[in-house]
Amino acid sequence: GQQLNQSPQSMFIQEGEDVSMNCTSSSIFNTWLWYKQDPGEGPVLLIALYKAGELTSNGRLTAQFGITRKDSFLNISASIPSDVGIYFCAGHNTNAGKSTFGDGTTLTVKP
Amino acid sequence: EAGVAQSPRYKIIEKRQSVAFWCNPISGHATLYWYQQILGQGPKLLIQFQNNGVVDDSQLPKDRFSAERLKGVDSTLKIQPAKLEDSAVYLCASSLEAAPDSEQFFGPGTRLTVL
């Protein structure tokens, strides 16, 4: 099946710092999605990308759909304590009809 | 608007016992998903329903897992008999449509521990 490699696995940063995480795949995806999961909750969609090369922002979050359609990155600027959580990328292939999730990046923000 | 509801939130059983999880999707959402999330991993799709029909159950271990969505609204996921490796969070999600640009909304999940 399709596999996503998400890195880094975990990050410990100081409040106010910028964060970057990425996802790579050996397969092409039509859609890239970024989710955040808080403890005891389900993932919540942050950003959706539908076109190769697309760069999309949502507040302090910016994500890009790689030109090769095999990768995506998520940046968080000026991190705050509530950014703590697990961030998942997910690739969606229309042909397969389902999303494949990475194993997440755990973000810890120190005040 | 109410979100996706799941119950129970936690369940502890012994191996070889049976267990069932319930999901109530967002009203009007035609598509319903069940995911298994093992600790330290991302969600893995088990089964996808479109109304009351199965769209994809290719990753559902059918020898022990079953799911139904009889009236195209609520859904139940059953494990019978449970194994130790079934310990995970079971997430239910729903979306308005099955299209990739139709956002999936996740419930809080049921945390299953198999002893």
C-alpha cells in the first residue's frame, strides 16, 4: 500500500519560534491534507491542498503541495503554547478513493 | 452544529471477548468512515460507507471485524473475538460526500484496551 514518511517525528521548540514539518511519499497524490490532533480528540483539518505547487495559508499556518505531487510541507510561524499537539499529513489519491495518513509529528512548545 | 458522536469513550476487555462501538455522524453527512489509530501512528482506514453501502473495506480484518450502517445514519463497529493487537483508538469520521475535497469531521474516538 501507499506509505507516507512524515518528519520530524517530534519537535521541542520555544514559544515564538517557527516550525517546519514535511511529508514525502513514493506515490503521487491528488490531494494533500494537514490535520492537528489534541489529546483525547480526533484530528481536525487545518489545510487542504488540491493542486501541485499550491501554497496555502491559514493564519500562522502555511502549507505547500510539492510540484512532484509526492511531498508536502507545513510551516507554523511564531508558535504559541496552544500549537502543542500531533500534526498529521494525509495524502488522498482519487483512484484509490481514500486517504493515507503519516505517523505524525508531535510538537511541544515551551513557554 | 453537533459534531460526530462516539460511544463508549473507553473500553477495557480481555482477549477473545467481543466489543462494539457506536458512531452517530453529523446530520446530513452521507459518508462515514471508521479508522483504527494505534498509539504512535496515524489513523488507518478500516471501512468507508456511502449512505448504507460499503465503498471500501479492503483493510478491514473481516475474520474478526464487522461494521454496519443499516439506515444510512448511525454505524456500529464490532470486534469478535478481540486480540491484544486490537488495542487502539477507533475513530469515526463523516463527510458530506465521498469526494476528496469534502472535509472529514472526526469524532473523539473510542480507546480500546485488550488485556
